[in-house]
Amino acid sequence: MTEWPMTAEGWLEVLRPYGVRHVQVGGCLRDGRLRRMRRKAHAHSNLLDEQHGTVCVLSAKRLAQPTLMFHEAAHIYRRSWTEAQCDQWGRRKV
């Protein structure tokens, strides 16, 4: 069984091959300010977004959910995929 990282830096190394450039914990960094999020996590997949390649997670406890982390990376890796396709890919990676 694979042991997954528990830090943002560790996840960045795992997800970098899929286009992830930053993992933000504690909210979403926008306009230089850390903003509260409504969801557990989200990915910045829009190529025009200055945060493109960033996975934001609400709290550090979400880093212990590899399926969630791979799901968010899938949004960056394959921007055209649906939520269901990202879910499926995330489960297969774990």
C-alpha cells in the first residue's frame, strides 16, 4: 500500500507531473489575500488564471485524502474532463 504525503510540499512533488504548480492550504490565495472557501478543495485549471496549476484545500486534514488530491489534480491535468471522470481517475490513482 502506498504511503501518501501529509504536507503541501509532499503533495506538490507527487502532483507536479500532472501540471500542479502549487498546493495552498487554509483557503484560496486571491489578489494577495487568503480567502475562505466553501468546498473542501478546488483546482485552478483556467489557463488565463494567474493561479493556474494551484490546488487549494480548506484545511490540512484534506491532505490526508489522496483521492481528493488526485481528483483536484485531474482538473488541471485534463481540463475538459467532467466531475465524474475526475472522480474515476482520482480513485484509480490511489
